[in-house]
Amino acid sequence: MRYYVQYNENDTLVAIGTGYGGEEITEVEYNALLSEIREKADLVNKLYSGEITIDAVPVDWQEE
């Protein structure tokens, strides 16, 4: 299987996936990115539900 990543002109991650597209990456890199995306999504859900405050989010993730 082929894994890929795509960044915009500011080097911000805009997509990951399988198949053809973007820059080819390894399965390990793909899984690491997917894990980070899921972790960030979980934090966003907790923020919106009031389970946590912005102070619980790592500083380098707060701007995202």
C-alpha cells in the first residue's frame, strides 16, 4: 500500500491518505501522523464539551 502526505505553501499539513497523491511516506510516518490527528481531534472535542480548558492543551498545539 502507498501512503502519502500533503502540505500547503506554508508547510501546514493539509492531508494524509493512501493511494496516489501528495508526497509518499512510510506506513510508520502515516500512522504517527494519524495518531497525532486523532489526539488533536479528541482535545478539540473535550474543549468544546467543557471537559478541559485551553490550559490543558500543549502550548505548541494551541494555535492550531
